[in-house]
Amino acid sequence: MSLGLYLHIPYCFSKCRYCDFYSHPGERGVPDAYVDALLRELHRFAPDAPLRPDTLYFGGGTPSLLTPAQAKRLIRAADPVPGAEITLEANPETVTEESLRGFRAAGVNRISFGVQSARDTQLRTLGRPHSAKQARAAFAAARRAGFENISGDIMLALPHYTQAEFDETLELIEKGGATHISAYLLKIEPDSAFGKHPPEGLPTGDEAADFYLYAVEQLEHHGYRQYEISNFAKPGYEGRHNLIYWDCGDYLGLGPAAHSCMGGKRFCYAPDTAAFLQDAAAPIMDGSCGAEDYLILQLRLRKGLDLDAYKALYGKQFSTAQLAFVQNCVRAGYATFDGHTLALTPAGLIVQNSILAQLL
């Protein structure tokens, strides 16, 4: 079974207005002491030999605030297997061709740019520190630096959103050479700036659903196949790290607020960077991963839930009433079901929570 390694880099220039992830805004780099702390935890989990993960993901925060030399130290210590997917999340304004060449030489082979929108007015509304021009430049620099596996993020259903804004953003990312696109509906998180002061012009729930379906249609038309509720890829460029999460594989997350699931057991670090730096924040056990998690995560994927695997792994099967509900979903256009695999359609993914309520 594959093993994924997630390294949380909590530092960032500024806090975006929609963000409620654990981070430290106002930073211009990553302290070496923080890299040392990650190395300490790597050694703690793999004291006798390198961890050798199948995927390594630098998430944040803004991981592109690392220097290439810092990234290299971490990659070398983890010693991923040959052919491992090694992803670095990056904000367009934080990278140059030189830094991207450095990351590529350090072993990073997949770069993921947080674009969100091609309209500068929207980026300012979101509190994003980059411009559309900087996003275009970042994609071009990544290609020149030797990156062939490039992802871009798009946010949907933003304030005063239109299909034209989506089209412009897709064009920017596609022309930038993206092989993968993540397209997310804006969610107003209570602890974010938007949660405290919601922006004007937010679409209704029905309008947001229409934007989502439009995005799926256009992304597929442009050759980005949907493989998960919010993720689309050219053939062969699906994100291998996140697939470990969705397939309920083993993953280790290091850093404040990072989560793990190893051998069916969940654990996490407290969201406290100072304690992490001082080695005063041991991981906290956080329950187990079981049949419910498997069903929920598999139904995020367009490949769907294999009922034979569900029974073999967890001894679970749908009741007669649940199978009848599944057939109703098929008739409504929310799902496909061949007697063995249940998969949600894009319309079904929109109402996934309501469907799950009947299947759990």
C-alpha cells in the first residue's frame, strides 16, 4: 500500500479572506528552526531508516516561502521512492524562474499554483496578494524551469461571479500549461475574514450549483477529466497524493495542525507552532478510520464505491431500502449503478451530503 507524507508549512505573506487554515501571516520566509523541527519529527517516526514515501506534499500556508535548499533537506531526509510524486504548493507572487529551477533541482516534480481568478478586482476582494499577470508569469517560469506536472486552483461562485470569469480563469491556467486543475466552490468559513464580514454579491445555492456544473462541463470539454468532486486532470496527471487520502491509504502529516492516518488510526498535531518548535506538542490520537470514512471518501471519486471491496474490507453492505434509494438516485440522474459500483454524477456530487445521509 502507498504511503503519503504531508509537510505543513504554516507561514504566508498574508491571510486570504476566505482562509481558515492554520497559518502565520506576515512572514517572508520559513525559519531554519522550523525545518529542523520537521526533520526531528521525521526521525521520530522513522528512527532507523528513511520513511521512503510514495508521495510527498508540501502544503500550507505558503510552502513556496521555503528556499530550495530547505526543501532539498526535507526531501533528502524523507528519501521518497523512485518515481515518487513530490508536490509544492506555490503562490504566484512568491516564485521566480530561479527559485523554481532550484525547487526542481531539489526534487520537486509537481507544482501547484493558487490562481483562484484571472480578474484582479476579484483577487483583491479575496485578499490574494498576486495579480493575474503574476499568475501567467509563474506558469511560464515553471515550464522554463522544467516542470511538466503543473496544477492550478480555481475558486467558483465568488462574489458577483459569472461564467465569463470562469472562462477567463480557465484560459489563463490552460494556456499556462496546467495538466491538473482543482476547482472549488467558495465556502464561507466561520473563522475566516469572510465569515466575520461576508462579502456582497455572493451567488445563491442554486446559482453556485449551476456554476459548478458549468465548470465540470467546460473542464471536461478542454480535456481535464473529472476524477474527484473538485479535481480534474489530463490523462495520467491525477494527484497521487490526495488519492491516497480518498482511497483510505496511510498518510503521515507533520507540522502544527497536520493530520495523519496510519494503520487505521488517526492522530494530529495541535495548531501551535511555538509548541511544535519547542518539541512540546506530541501528536494527539483522533479516533480511527473505518467503513464510514471509506464510503464518504470513495463517493467523492468519480470511479465510485465498489460494493464488493466495501464488504471485503469492512463487512458492510447496503440494505434493501438503501439499494432502493440508490435506484431512485439513478433515475434522478444523481448516480450510476451497475450492481457492483455506485458512482455519483456531477449533479449527484452537488447533493452528496443528502445522499450520504441515506447510506450511512
